[in-house]
Amino acid sequence: MNSPQLQFSDRKSEIDLCQLQELLNVSAFWAKGRSLEDLGIAIANSDPVISVSHGDRLIGFARAISDGIYRATIWDVVIHPEYRGSGVGSNLVETVLSHPRMKWVERVYLMTTHQQEFYEKIGFEPNTTTTMVLCSRANLVSLSAQEVQLQKSLGG
């Protein structure tokens, strides 16, 4: 599927959020049901953001967050199922890695559930030393707000 019609872009403004939402729903069990608003926020706060289109159809997407020198994390690498195994995914990740915000970074992280072999072919290595995570920070903030409200109602 490496045809001249495939276009890689790093222009955030060109991403159709509805197509991205559809691509995630079809291609990524871990990203199903993300809202358009949340996708817009994630894109706005990521750099680089790379999309792949075949004609007018969004068929691939990846984004990263980077300090430009020490650390970066790649997120949301997705390829439409019809295009998997064609090299588009590898090209997408390589495009992210060669972006000016990424190419000098000392260490690039990513998280994957089932695609370790794919990323190992690109040069990523398993890493068991950095496995800490803080989940649901937003929920903690919400609980705190609820507790404050409860204290106010109780006169505390």
C-alpha cells in the first residue's frame, strides 16, 4: 500500500477529529470512545503529531510529547486494519522519530500492550525499570472537590 496517494503530514490543523475518532474506534481497543473535545486537547498539547492519509481518508496517526533533548513519549500509534503489514506503521513511527522535536532525544518511551515485536523491529527494547504510573489524577481532583463540598454542607 505504499502508493503515491499516501500522504504523511505534521500539520495538526489538517487532522479531521471525526475521522481520528473513527480510526481510534476501529483500530485501538485502548482508545475507543474518546471524545472529540479530548482528542483536540491531546493534539494541541502534543508535538509532533503525525497523520497518514490515503486520499481524503485518515489511515494512520501518532503523537508524541518531547522536551527536545532528554525525554520523549510516543502515544496513540494507530494504523487502520486494512493498511497493517504494509510498512505504513513503521514509516509512521520513523517519521515521528525523525521529527526535529524528537531526533536528538536521549530516551524515547512508549507503552504497548500487544505490539512489542513490531516496536522491537524498529529498535525499541523492553524496559522493566520504569514501570510506575499515577492513574486517574483527574478523579482525585474531583474527589477532593466533592469532599470540600461535603465539608461545606456539614458546616466544616
